[in-house]
Amino acid sequence: TTGTTSALHVADVTVRFAGLVALDGVGFTVAPGSIHALIGPNGAGKSTCFNVLSGVCRPARGTVRFGDAELTRLAPHRIAALGVARTFQNIVMTRGTVADNLMLGRHGLSRAGFAATALRLPHAVREQHAQLERVREIAELTALDGLFDTPVELLSYGDRKRVELARALCLEPRLLLLDEPVAGMNAAERARTAATVRSLRERLGLSVLLVEHDMGLVMRLADEVTVLDFGRRIAGGTPYEVRQDPEVRRAYLGS
Ligand code: ADP
Ligand code: MG
């Protein structure tokens, strides 16, 4: 089921923390159905940018639009409801099985009330079944189907990172924001996650914006790259163009 999605337009976004400009007039566009990487040295402003896009941080200036919707300064749950979901750089793990975690991820989408579900009223039971079926599909999309009933605390680090990704997918986003999706993973886990991200774009038609330090992965996965350094956008283009850019080389090699 390939749907259509919207472009994300980020324009002139500025964020200041006491005496520090974390983002300075940053702008870029994520094309519909594309994989876009946001890269840059530590402290460049990548996570801050994600915090602005997901409503966790209010910019002093600038706008964020997703299709016709203006996201700037909306609360996180409003942004999620408009189809933008994120993962965090560090895993925030809960207890329970993979299935429990994914069902929790569907919570915001549930129409039957908690009481109706607890009382097992027919409409609530039907909805519960439909939710469970969708959650199974999401587990399959993220290569977690074999681990559906496994407690998350027994999973490998790489699998737990993918549970986070699956949880974001439970919100049925049109744009997925992934903060360092392969950080701390071994080579096999990295490859599996890269394949998952590619198949999400192909099978769900969604757009992906990812922050990632693994340059090999960025170069293989991204259609387009935006480079930040000290809060400024210093380059943007295809992976090939960005790799050739003298300013990017300077920022990374410090020469
Ligand atoms: P990146 O994710 O690219 O490593 P960040 O967006 O985390 O960079 O940080 C950008 C800059 O903003 C850094 O100098 C960081 O120390 C600073 N910063 C980030 N969050 C805060 C905050 N809540 N308060 C103060 N400074 C912050
Ligand atoms: Mg960061």
C-alpha cells in the first residue's frame, strides 16, 4: 500500500539557548517519498532540529510546513497527528513484549475508550483485533515478526532500536524522523535496519529524515543530504555532491 505524502519545508529556523545559537537560519526541503539525511559534527544542531520538527523545542524564528499544514510551534501530539513521527537518539525502553510496546504505540489512535476496552464491549474487541493485526504488519515491516511475543528486555540492542522505529510507525506517519537509527549497532544489524528503512519508503511511500553518523550508510541510503556545522547549513545536495564539497571536508576533517 503505497500512499502519497507531502514535502517538508523548513525555512530560516533559528534556535537560541542561553548565549548559544544552536540553529542559525536553517532551511531545507524533504521531497515527498525521499530519504533525506541530516549530517554534521557533534553539536552541529541536528537533534535540536529534530526537536523543532517534532514540537519539543520552539524556534525563535522560522517556519516548518508539512504539505499545507504549518507545524511551527504546535505541540508534539498535534504534530504526530499530522503525520510526523520520530525516534530518539537514546532508547527509552519500557517493559512488556514487543507486541505490548507496539500496542502502546497505537494508543493515541484508539477510538474505543479505555473503559469499553476493559469491559470487552463488542466494538472495543473488534477494534482491539484490528489494532493487533496492524501491529503484526508493522512488526513484519521492521523485521520483528519473529520476536512479537518476546519481552523487550531480552532483545539485542539492535532489535530494541528497531522496536523504537516500529513504535514510531504505529502512529501511521507520512514522515518519519530517525535520530541515529543505527548508532551502537553491529554491521549485520546496520544492514538490516538500512534494508528496513528502504522498504518503508517503498512499501508505505513515506518520507524519511534521518540523523546519522555512519557516513557509509548515509551515502548508500540517502537521496539527498543536508549538512549542518555550528548551527548553520553549510551544504546540501546528493550524497555525491556533498562528499565533494570543500566546506564539508573542512567541517569533518577540521583542516
Ligand atoms: P547534534 O545533535 O548535532 O550533536 P545538538 O542539537 O544536540 O547537536 O546541539 C547543538 C548545540 O546546542 C550544542 O552546542 C548543544 O550543547 C546545545 N544544546 C542542545 N540542547 C540544549 C539545551 N537544552 N540547552 C542548552 N544548550 C543546548
Ligand atoms: Mg544529536
